[in-house]
Amino acid sequence: MSLLIATGCASSDDPIIAPVPVPDAGMADRSTTWKAPAADASRGEREDFVETIPGTVVAIEMVALPDGLAGGWIGKTEITWDAYDVFVHKLDLPEDSRSAGDATVRPSQPYVLADYGFGHNGWPVISVSHQGGSAFCDWLSKRTGRTYRLPTEAEWNAVCAASGASDDVMAHAWVGENSEARTRAVGGLKPDALGLHDLLGNATEWCTTADGEPIAMGGCFLDDAADVVCGARKVPTRDWNMRDPQIPKSPWWLSDASWAGFRVVCEDDR
């Protein structure tokens, strides 16, 4: 199967989400209308922790956030293929039961090379839809007993503002000027002020708007550094899944969105 490499992060043709302004093709919309809520610098009794997916050795590092920011914790990095493969391929189940029915709704196998050949173990998951990211969070919540979800757009913007990542984008983000037109392994650049990696650049990160619609935040490895800022947002369109041969198109995978990934937040349920 041939592999087509995208030459821009998004196309603005034929938008799926009507209520949100559509950015120019390949460019992030540099929104300036949002304002970060005030956040107490205290993290209360919260501490960073490592979530090991039950039945595996795959770990997700979670960073405690200051009070007033998203939920309580946020992923130190974007979710990697290591974790998403467990979800898709049922690697958390005994080998002899992986072909049997499963009460958990999991994505079907992708019809194209979802990682685009950029890298796999340790690389951010890409080509994933908002539904795929949300389903991963639901599955992780059931497996761990904690409440995981995608951040809201407002939460993501507030975290980005507090991170200081946009103050020196090239130090913190894989963008068009330093990525060589591919994603990079997570954690390879300097962490931001919150201790997070790749909040800007590398893969865009699925969030949910105030209206409950999907939006991809933070710019990606193909965007110019000047456009990779807090508030940069990409509206999904049908062009993000043009090569998918399924009819109807897969709700899980985006065959032409080599930039679409996500990171998770964890609620403080105490």
C-alpha cells in the first residue's frame, strides 16, 4: 500500500464543524479571544504520578496542575503508540482472549499506515479522531478507576498560558523549522514551566469546545513556529480522512491527518 505524506496540517475545504471559524489551509488559527482563568499556584495535596495500564508495563506520566487548571493532572507528554496499541490490539487482555468479544468499544484496525512511518514506540499517536481519543479515555478510566478525559479547549488554553511554552517555541516544540516534516519521539525537547513536553507542536491535541465539538489545539510539526502559539486551533474537515476506503468513513482513524493526536487529563475525584 502506497503512503502519501501530507504537506500541510489541515485543509479548510468542506468544514464539518460549522460554528467554528475555519483556518486557512495548513495554518493554525491564532485565536486571541480566550483568556486564561486565574489559577492558584498551589497544587493542594496533588503530586505527580505514573499510571501503569493494568495487565501491561506501559506507563503514562501524569503531572499535577496548579489549582484552577484542568481537572487535577495532565499527561506529561502526548499519548504514545505504546499506550494506544494496548487499547486497539487488546494487549491488556490475556492473549487467548484477544480474539473474543469485548465489552469495551475499541477502534477497528487502520486501513493505512497510521504512524506514517515517522516512528512508533515512544512517538505520539497520530491519525486518530476525536472519537478515538475520547474512547481511549473511557477505556483508561474503566481500567484504572480514575476519571480520564480529553481537555476542553478553555482548559488546554489555560494550561498552555501557564506553561510558558509559547515564550520560546523553538526550545519546546517540534515545528516546521526543526521537525524535518515528521513527528518526533515525545520528550525530546526542553520541558515547559509546568514540566510538560510537546504541548505546542509535534502532534496537534484533540480538545472539546464549549459547544461539545472536536477541535485540535497547539499547532503541529508542519506549522511555522510563528503560528504555533497558545490559542492555535485546527477545525477538522472531511479532507482529514479522504483516503479511507471505508463507506462510511471510519469514526476512529483519520487517514490524512498525520498531525492529529491527543493528551489526557485526569480529574481530581477526591
